[in-house]
Amino acid sequence: MDSLARLVETLDGMSGPAWVQGTVKLAGPLELRVNRDSATTANIEYFRDWLIARSELAPYGDRDGTKLDVQVRSTLRLKTRGKTLVTGLPVESICAEIANAFSTEREVVAKLHDVLVYPIGGKFDRHKDTPGEADQLGSLIIGMPCHHEGGWLTLDDGDSEQLIDWSGKQATDELRWVAIYGDVNHEIHKVISGARITLVYSLSLGAPRPDARRKALVDEMIDAMIHLVDDPSAPRSFVVPCRHLLIAPRDSSAFPLPLEALRGDDRMIADAFSRCGAKVEVIEMLTLGWEDKLDSDDIVVPTMMPVPPFSDTMDVTKPIPAEVFGHDALSLDDDPGGWDGEELTVGILAPYVTWQRDRPVMATRKKARALLTYDGMWSATGYFGNEYSYTHVYRIAGLRVQLAE
């Protein structure tokens, strides 16, 4: 086995979970309070009605903006977002479990984002949670002890799926929870009876923390790197596709993103490379796939998938607005032609990317993931008369590693 293959094998052994779930014991009823107005889970029917009376229809966001559409999301949320206090919930102990499961280099901090009620017929189609902060890790969902049927949660990270069923009779002194990375697709299926009530927290990274498992994995990674550095036949520069997709917000002044923006095992890998004296930078790439057109309804929900073979590759040089991918076609040319005399709306990638003429050496691990962002017509030259193809466009975060000479 050559040194680069050994490195990739080590990368494959570092992959942690994309979600983790558990239960938490309560010492007494949980209370929600807004100013002097409050309700507790001691009377779950009153608690449910109290929430519904103070809630509004929850919107959702897609590439066209924020919308209200019960065909996509039929969910109520407490109106007093950011002003609701929760007492009686040991959220710090849950965060400690999450940090251990994800082997984070920093403590996990939870901030209440929403209190949600899914009444009969309530649902939320397949989606991702939009990051609100630069250091946001993902989401924590905690189920309240309110009887309901249906309302199952489906999780999908592009590698595996899991259905989480919190329906039926529930204990009042033990709550169920699940924490997910922000790039995990998830769906709330229709509630058949009763009401599904959840507290949703945004998870971010806090102060540094020691982690024995993380240290052992980094040490193993360093050992593989030493063999690579000492191998004169090994490439001096290569790219490691990340497991978690990181897309800088439009108003980000830091692009490419710093190493601190990496999550989970992606950060562990970058730490190991850096400790070996390698130069490591976070990059974002687009790669094109040439399969037949997908039956994807225009990729309404971007989907995490295994990293495809690298053929035509572009480096993203500044954040790409979401609306670029909302056109009939994509091109690099800023003066695109028509198609059989018809006008096309064309998203122009040229201001945001640099074409990779020479493909980089890729150290692609099994758990690396790409985001299928676009499925439609593509022409590099902008001419859609004869020269175009149906193309898939994938977005990939990566680590560009430059070994010391």
C-alpha cells in the first residue's frame, strides 16, 4: 500500500456519526415562560393549548426566499422567539453527550431557537436547517411528552437513513432528543392524531475542551502523515474532500473560510495535517457530472451525496448567491446565447469560480459528501444551440494540503 492510500484508509477510520440521540431525565415538570406568562408539562393538555394560542404559522426558506406554504411546512411556532425561557431542562448535560459523540474540539453550546407544535396534519417536507451563525454546528431537537401518532422524523446524511418515532404514550419525567449536523436532510412526516411538540436549539461551538478519542485519532492521523511526508514518490499537494459542506454566507468577509469553520472529523484531519507542518486551507469546489437528467423536481431540496468522480472542476473564489442556481441553465460565459430561438434565463458562474485546468490529486474518503445543487442545462461557452448538455453540479468543501518541501 502506498503512503497516500494508507492516508485515505486512516481518513476512513476517523468518521464519526452525523447524528446522535438519547434521553434526559427531568427532576420535575419543565416550564416555558414569557415574561410573567408561563405553562408547565405538569398539565400537558394545558401546555399544548397554551402554546397553540401563542403560536403562528412557521415559514421556511428556500433559494427564492422565505415563504409560508402549508403544502411544504405545516407547523406552528411560538411567536416569542428569543424571549422564551425554559427551566427544568438540563440542557448542559445533553450538550456534553453531544460533544463526546461528535468528538468536538470545543464545548457544544445550545441556544433555544424555536418551540414548535405540529397539530394534526402538521409536517415539514425534506429540508436542511439554515445556519444562522458562523460557528453553528447543527440542531438539537427535544420532544415534549405530548401524546401523538405519526410525526416521525426521517434523517438522511447521504450515506444512511434513520426513522425516529417519538409517537405514542410518553413518560413525563424523561425526554427524548436528537442532535444533527446542519447538513443532514430531515423530514417531519404528517401527524395523524394529537400534537407533536418540540424544542429546537441551535448548536454552536464554545470553549476548548479535552477529548481522549479525538487525541487518539489525531495521533493516528499524524503517524500516517509522517509516512506520506517521508515518501519521495508521494504528491506534495493534494485535496481531501470534506464530510460536511461549508458554504460561506453572502456577507462573509472571510473567504475562503478559516480552519475554525470546519466541523467534526474534518477539523480533526486539518489539525493533524497542520501539526505535521503542512499548509492547510479550506476551499470550496464545484464539479460537474454528466449522467442523464435526474427526476429531481429541479433540486428543490439540495441533496447530500457521495462525492462523484472528479472531472471538470472549478474552485469557488467568492460566495455564490443561491439565485445563480435557480435559472434554466448555467454557463461560464457572461453573454449566453439562446436555444432554438427561445430565451433562457442563464446563471453565470464566471464571477465566482476559477476553472481547474489541471485536476488536483484527490484523497477521497468514503464518508466525503457533495451537495447536489443543480440539475439542468450547462454550456461552458454559453451557446445553447447545439453545444449544451444536461449536467449535475455538485458543491464540495475540501482541504487543500501543501506538504513542506
